[in-house]
Amino acid sequence: MTARDHPGAVDPYASKHGSASIAVEHYDLDLTYRVRTNRLAGTATLRLLTREAVEEVSLDLVGLSVEKVALVGARLARFTHRGGRLVLRLAERVPARTALTVVVSYGGTPTPTPSPWGPVGWEELTDGVVVASQPTGAPTWFPCNDRPSDKATYRTSLTVDNPYRVLAHGVLVSRKGRASTTTWVYEERHPTSTYLASVQIGRYEEHVLAEDPVPQLLLVPGELRAPAREHLDQHGDLMSLFTTCFGPYPFETYTLVVTGDDLEIPLEAQGLSIFGANHLSSATGEERLVAHELAHQWFGNSVSVASWQHIWLSEGFACYAEWVWSEASGGASAEAMARLWHERLSTLPQDLVLSDPGYPNIFDDRVYKRGALTVHALRGALGDEVFFGLVRAWTARHADTSVTTEDFRAHAREHAADAGGAVLERSVEKLLDAWLVDVRLPRLSAVPA
């Protein structure tokens, strides 16, 4: 069971972040940022509901100073802000389902926060900002309930100096220029996990990569325009393939940002992905990650995990999408990629349970590749017609929600039973036990051509 199943439970995969006693419905962020001095000032207005009776409301905010807090819907006795936790003590206990509005004025010099996988969150570039919040970096730039299952809508207004351009998740609804600054306002109408909320700031040009089946845009420094467009010249074909395999693209647009700086890895956010200048060379082998980050828009962003425990549902499908694109674009087949990675995983320690890898291991490459192998094995058991029907039904049924491994297992059993009755249902259940629960790496059966 997860914290989503039991609102009052502590999620062992995020025990120091977020609160299970509240659910944020909407964030309204009114921000001003000075690139030259790296100074952020903001007012965050959070509409939330209590999920149980509470005497306090706790939010995450790291590295910034709180200037003022106001509360509507209950009386605020006092607030404290230390250790990355903003705690609002109420004058009296309020019952479950109480609607509250919290207004926080704050500011300071935003910096990434440490994590077991390196610094995450708001980070300065040579000339601009990249925000990469997965898994715990969102509190470096706004007060939030930093739990992957607590999805909310957003309005993000960000004022920056000219000529910097701002991209935030959602749809650009207004852009108002003044003598020296411009205010960019984005609205995100799809419920979004905090770690997928993002802003990107830079001296970017905008280019259209493709129009169908949805607009696909490129933000890139002028000096990288040519290599970026060449590197991404097949993106329309990639998007068309994924909409065929996975269902309609879940958001209004998709934007790829290429920074002028090198980045360690590409990053996904809601409706966008971020790549470093170093990811433009095919010699690095990083072109596969263009497919990987796009696939996250279905797996991880629209259909999110209820806890980091279930991260294989995001990373396994995104990794498998790389193999699907490889086969469709004239590279190695998905079967060949599965064989290659099964052989490699067989040489690594067999001490990881895919459905419960442990918090320190959520970004272990074995989670990614064994997750992809699980998807491939399920495809082999069901056949392409049933398998891809299952995937499209999964992304449609759970769009804008959070899921668990058991949700997926129940979904797979349902489709197996519909396709082949009780015999196929039991076979799929046994297969998923082997891949998700057993420690030992199962044998890999071939997917019929």
C-alpha cells in the first residue's frame, strides 16, 4: 500500500518531503527574477484541502526566506520556517475536507538542493536558468507539498529582464513587455506533480519542429540553431509513432529546450524536455534520449507514480520507448535491444526488487532496463495487438492521475482475461510476479515477429 491509498500514512520513499494530510489543488506563482544577481522574489498562493483533521499545515521550501504568510479558511496562530519546512500552526483544529488558501511571500538566492543523486532544483546557467526538480528540487523555487502523487494545476507568472525568454509548463496566456522587463504568464490546466513544474530562462530563439499531431517547438540559443534542428529533424515522425503506440499526446504542445551549457543528463518536465548542448552530437549515443524524454509525457507526467517506489512504471516504459523508436527508425529491433540488455543485467548483482527497489535505488539503471524488459516480456505474452491496446487504454484511463504497480497489474490482468480468458490471465500474473517481485532476473522469451 502507498500513501495514496492511506492518506495519513508516511511514504517511506519520501519521508522527509511533503505532507499526506493535505492535497494542493492549485498553485498561483507570481515571481520576479534578476538573472545577473540570481535574485528571486515571489508570492505563492496555494488552494488546498485537508485530507484529515489537522492542527497544522506543512509545506516544503528550501534555501529561500519567508517574509509573510497569510491564511484564509482558518485562523493562523503562527508559522515557522526551518530545515526546509514551512509549518503553519492553526489557532484551532480543522476537520477533513476544509478548504484553505495559503499565501506566502518569499525570496532570496535560489540554489539547487543536495540529494543522493546530486544537486536538484533551480540552477544557474552561464546565461540563464535551468530548473530540474526530479525528485525533490521543486521547493528550491516555490513552497509546495512535494509529493509525486499530489498533482495540482498551476498559474506561473515570471518577470525577467529583457531580452531573456521564459518557458514554463502549460500554455502561454500572456506576455507583457515593459521598458526593461517582460512578464510571461503560463497556465497549466493538467494536474501536475511538483517535480514536473518548471521554468527555463535564457536567450532563446523559438523554432517549429513539426505541427502534427501537435505543435512541437524548439527553444535554442542562436548559435546552436543549426545542429539542434539537424539533430531533431525526425521529431515529427517520432511523435507520430508514439501517438500510434501510446495514444494521443496528453498535452497541448511539446517543447524541447537546448541550453547553451552542457548538462549531465537530459531532463523532462510537464510538456517539455531539456537537453544540454552536449546532447546534440550523435557520436555520444544520446539521441536515444530524445525518444526517452518524449515518452515521459505519457509515462510519468500524464500518468504519474503515486510514490517513487513505483518509478519503474515511468522509467521502464520510457526506456522501452527508446527500443520501439530504434526499431521503427531503422536501428536495432526491440527484440535485439532486449536481448542485449538482458545479457548485461545478468552480469550485475541480483539484489533489486523492481516493484520495491528502495529509495536510494530509484535511479539505478537496473530499474530502467529491467522495467523495459518487463514491458517487452508482457508484449511477448500478449502479442502486439493486445499489448498496444493495453498501453493505450492505460494512458487514457489514468491520464492526469497517479498510479501504483498494483494498478498496472490489475490493468494487465483485465486485458489478458479479455483476450485469452483465465489461462492467459494466470500466465500474465505469473510473468509479472517473476519480473516485478522476484529478485532473480527471469529468462527472456522471444517476442514473435
